[in-house]
Amino acid sequence: MDYMKTKGRIFDIQRFSIHDGKGIRTIVFLKGCVLRCRWCCNPESQEYDIQTMTVQGKEKVIGEDTTVEAVMEIVEKDRPYYRRSGGGLTLSGGESLCQPDFAGALLKAAKERGMNTAMESMGCAPYEVIEGILPYLDQYLMDIKHTDPGKHKEFTGRTNELMLENAGKIADSGMTDLVIRVPVIPGFNDRADEIEAIAKFAAGLNGVKKMHLLPYHRLGQDKYDGLGREYLMKDVLPPTNEYMQMLQASAVRVSGLDCQIGG
């Protein structure tokens, strides 16, 4: 059980979540990310370094070094809720794959305890890293933000070829529950043709049946102030429900996928 001593760095654990996987979840947020998305609602996740952020006028340390064993003690507290709801552990971030040994050990620990496992990830890592985690993963919630590499780089800092390639490999691996999730960001990917392109790509992946459209929101704006950073999207308004429904209908029409708003 040496893997239980594996160390990693997190910045939050959220219990009793009904998002990011089936049933009632405990979400462990890992620190560190390879992208710098303009709209990121967890800017404190981007740097792996431990930081100080001003929250409601008080300084708060963001980032904690811990072990798989310590995290699982918290996750175990909600086992009765997982059993009743089909829930379990979800890894989020940041990008969980930036800490592959820690992420893999957490998922392994959860699986060995009979818990459902999920990971919210962009797949932005060498496929060998992902391949080592897949045996312990029940559901892969994979962000696909755009099909155009140039526009992807403009808004996130990196092109998307590796992520799209990995999506195909994950789908071909026998992963039975790969869900494509799209953050719908005004000015970036919110045109119908852009969403349709992602939907067609998703429908072409082996076994993929579901797609989630996640409407842009500004709930993380105060965090930028707390970190002393400028929020570059302060003038951008979230899409209306009616507009999201139009995009949803467009995605379904071109792909036949089970497409939902939120997730």
C-alpha cells in the first residue's frame, strides 16, 4: 500500500457535489495547469506553486501538500452517499494530469474501495501518462474547447492538436464512458458552426454518446482581484438560456449525440 503515501498538491476538496460525474461526488482539485484560458474560473489552480490570495479582505494560502491517504480519509466520510447515488471521487483542477502519479494513486485508492471514479481533464499530456490512469477511471470528462488550433492558442496559450489526438486514443482504448465537455465562451467558440464542428468531432470518436455544453459565467472574477491579476473577460456577458438552447439544437442536429446544457 505504499502508493497511499504518494504526495501531491491540492487547493480544495468539495464535498456533496452533484456535478462533474454521476451521483453525489467529492471533488478533489489538484494544483497546476498547462493552459492559461482567459475565462478560467479557478485561476488559483493554474500555478503549481503555493500562493496567497485575498478572499473577502483576508489573505488565504492557496495550495496544500498532502498524501493520498489523507485525501482518502476525507473522501471515505461520504461513502454512504456514494453507495446510494452511484457517486464517488472526481479529480479536477487545474489539470489533474500535471500530477500524474498523485492522480493515478488517488483513483486507484478509490477503485480499490469500490467507489466510482471520474476525472475532469483536457487530456493535455503525453498519452502514456493518460494510459497509466485509465484502468482506474470509470468516467473521463474531457474538455474540448475548439477544433481550430490557432484560435485555441490565442485564448488558452496552447494549440489543441495533442488534446484532439488524445481524445481519439482514449476513445479507442476501450474507455466506456468518455463525455465531451465544451465550455461555451462568447467570442471564442460560441458560434453555431464552431459548436457544430466540436459536435461532429465528438460524434466521430469511438463510443462517445454524450456531450455537455457548459455556459460561460463570471463567478471566478473576484479571484483574479484576489491574486492581483487582471480579468480579461470582465466585459463579456454570459450566453442566454435561449442562445444555449439554440447551440444545443445545432449540436444534436449535426451529431446525433445526447447533448445537455450543464453537467
